[in-house]
Amino acid sequence: MKINFNLSLKLALIVLLVSATVISLLTYVNIQAQTSFFESAYSEKATALAQALDASISNREELENRYESQNRIYKFVYSNPDIKNLSINLPDPESGELKVFASNDLSSINDSAGQYNDLSYTNKSIVTIPAHSGNSHTLTVITPIHLGGQVVGTYEMTISMNSAYASLDIRVKNLIIISMVFLILLIISFLYLLRIFVIKPITIFRNAANIIGKGNLDTKIKIKSKDEIMELAGAFNKMTDDLKKSREEIENYSKTLEAQVNDRTIELEKSKEELFYLNKELEKKVLERTAEVQHLLKQKDDFIGQLGHDLKNPLTPLVGLLPLLRDKEKDPSIKEQLDVIISNVNYMKDLVVKILQLARLNSPSIKFDMGDLDISKEIGDIISSQQFFFKENNFLVENNIKEDIHVKADKMRVEELIKNLFTNAVKYTLDEKGTIVIDAEKKNGFVTISIKDTGIGMTPEEINRIFDEFYKADESRHEMDSSGLGLSICKRIVERHGGRIWAESNGKGKGSTFRFTLKLSEDK
Ligand code: ADP
């Protein structure tokens, strides 16, 4: 209802304003026209009276006889009740100034006639002066007095227009009342038309929109006015039809989607269940396998450790006694055979020592003597101590580590690790001479030490296996100083320090680089 009221009120106000303005203007124009009509009618009447008065005087004696003039004025005023004031003004014989000679207002006699009389007298013309104050409306007409073809004075006649204005007032009031009634009728009929042609269709549209808003798309608007509103209703109905179609399509699509989602959900649930059981099964199997592997690894470590101990004991006296026997022997062929035996025994002892070492490194009970270690100094010291070994093998060592780098490490184990890698670099360089380049790079709390050689290099398959126990890339080069355990020991040492070791090579004959990381010392 609010929208109706607002719209109607606004339009009614506009109509009211426009009509009021038009009616006011018309009333004003009407009053103005009537007023000027009154004034000219009264002016004509006054002029006619003055002329009648003028004609009633035939000579100067008559005019200048104050008694007769005064009498004439009284008669005139008596027979014309509209005349409020009538005076005859003549020039003063001495001063020539126009003065009141005779008048129904006796108090004004001999007063100056005033400027309007002077004007009429000198211009020989009629002067009309309307005056309005409160309810009093008068018209003063001044006409020249003619005698013998000459202007000898003026008549001043003031006529009351009150009766005319009173009737005008009544007419104006009637006009205003009629206008008001007309205005009210206009507004009522306007509102009525507005209601029929605008508000009613708008209400129909609004109600339909409300029903549609609630979801009922079967609503139709029926308007037969054969105008724009009917066209609008057509467009509205079409829109509703389109909406209905779209909604049906969406509903169908939603249903299909819902069904698909349901199917997928069921499938997923099934898969989830299957996966859950599969996972459980896998987990169980992994746990079983891990336990088995751990058990086997332990068995292997135990076996190797035990075997090492069992072998080391009988080897110790052999290693000590055999060189003595060889030195005492005079027969060179037996001496030669003893040399072979000694080298084999030494190899076996070395192998057993390494096996025991690896077994110890694999045992979690073995503790490392961790401390702050200047790795640059350590490498420098190892190079110095190995100087003879490098010279003998015609090897050049280039140490590029210039700054002090402190790591947290077991000095003995790190020394063993680096010596092992140096020995391998020399051992696996078949050329007359070789080079070892050492570098270090600090990153994320670790230092990576690299040892690069110019040796025989490795294939990717070999790189994958070199850290395996007992692995030797080239079995045919089965020398007495090769056990296949050196890199396994290196790996265990690095890993027990929390680091990583790996090898890189561009292939056979292209040299190898071994890299390992160690944790930087937090103290420095
Ligand atoms: P080994 O006692 O045989 O040297 P390692 O465990 O130290 O045992 O080395 C394993 C294998 O890795 C070696 O037999 C060799 O084939 C390969 N290898 C090790 N170091 C190098 C290297 N610097 N250059 C090329 N091959 C290497």
C-alpha cells in the first residue's frame, strides 16, 4: 500500500501545485481586467458629469459667483450619490495660482488646488487618479473648465468605486470557491484515473512479482488496456515463462548431477573402504618385512662380527711369525712362496680388521667422540702426513679450502674417512700421474667437502653400488689391497655424523668426485 500512497501523493501534489498556480494566475488576470474596466467606466462617467457641469455654466459671472457655483455643486452631489467630492478650481486673480473656488467640502475652499489640477489646467487635458486604501476605492477625475473656447479653471471630482469593488470582491470570492471546487474535482478525477490506469496495474505487477518471488512461476498477468502497460504485461509473462523453463532445466540438471554425485560418493566410499583394508594389509606386510629385514641384518652383522673375531685370533700369530720364518729361510723358492703366504695373510688380516670395524660402526652401542674439529686444518694435516705416499705415486694435491671451517665430528673417524677417499683416488688412477682437488662449500648449517680425482671414473650403475659392502667395480682387478669395504666404512662414518656421502662421475676414464657433508659446529 505504501507505494500507492507515495506515488499518488506525489502526483496529486504536482497536479495541485500546477492547478493552484494556473487558477491563481487566471484570477489575478481577471481581477486586473475588471479593475481597469471599472476605472475606465468610472472615469468616463466622471468626465461626462464634468462636461454636463461645464455645459451648465454659460458665462464667467455665473462661474465666478461663489454662491451660484457652490449651489450648483451641492445639486450635483445630491443627484449623484457616487460623487464624494466636487470642487471648482480657479486661478487666484492676484497670484495666478490655481485655488479651490467652490467645493462640497467647505474647509478646502481657497486651498491650493494641487499639482494634478495645475497639470490639467496647463495641458488642457483630463487627469484621472485612482486611489485605493483598505476598503476605500476612489477615482479622482480632473477636467478643464471651458468658457468661450478658453480654459479658465478645473473641475475636480472624486467618485467612490466602493460599491463596484464590493461586487468585484464577491465575484472574486465566488471565483476562488469555484476554482477550489474545480481543483478538488480535478485532483479526485486525476487520482481516480491514476488508480485505474497506473496504480492498479502496478499493484497487479507487484503482487505477481511477490508470488513469483515465492517460487510460483505459473502466475500470469492479465491486462487488456491495449497500451504500453499491456505490452509490459506481455513481456513480464514471457519472462516468467522463460524463468520457468530455465528453472525446470536447472532442476533436471541438478537431479542428474545429484545422482552422479551420489553414485560417485558410493563408489568413493567403497574405494575408501577397499583402500583402508589394502593399506592395513600393506602396513602389516611392511612391518613384517621390516622386522624380517632387521632380523636378517642383525644376523648378518652378528655373523660378520663373530667371523671376524674367530679369524683375527689365529691370524695374529701368523702375521707376526711368518716374516721371521721368511727371513730365516735360505732357499729362494721357499722364500718366494713364503712372501705369497705373507701377503695373503696380511690381506686376510686387513679384511678381518675392516669387517670388525664395519661391524662396530653398525652397532648402535659404539659411541663417537664428537667435538669441535677444524676440518680445513684436518685435511691439511692429512695431506702433509700423506706427502710421501702422493709423491711416490706422482700425485699433485690441490687444496682449495682457504678458510677455517669448524665441524662437529669424531677426529679419528673423519681422518679415516678422508684417508680412505685419498687412497681410493690414488688407487683408481691408472695414469702415470694424477691430481686430487679438494673443495668445501657451506650451506644450511652443513659443509660439503668434495674430493675430485682424475682417475678411471665410474658408470652410473657402478655409482649406484660402490657403497655396498664387498662391492668392487672390477672383479678382475682383484688386488690384495682391495676389500670392497672401504666405501661402506666411509658411508657408515658419515651417516653416524648425521651427514650424507655420494659419488659423481662423467663416466669411464673421466675421473670421479666424492662428496660428503658434515654438520657445522655451532660453537664457532
Ligand atoms: P676397495 O677396497 O675395492 O677400494 P671400496 O669400497 O673402497 O673398496 O671401493 C669400492 C669400489 O668402488 C672399488 O672397487 C672401485 O671399483 C670403486 N671406486 C672407489 N673409489 C673410486 C675412485 N676414486 N675412482 C673410481 N672408482 C672407485
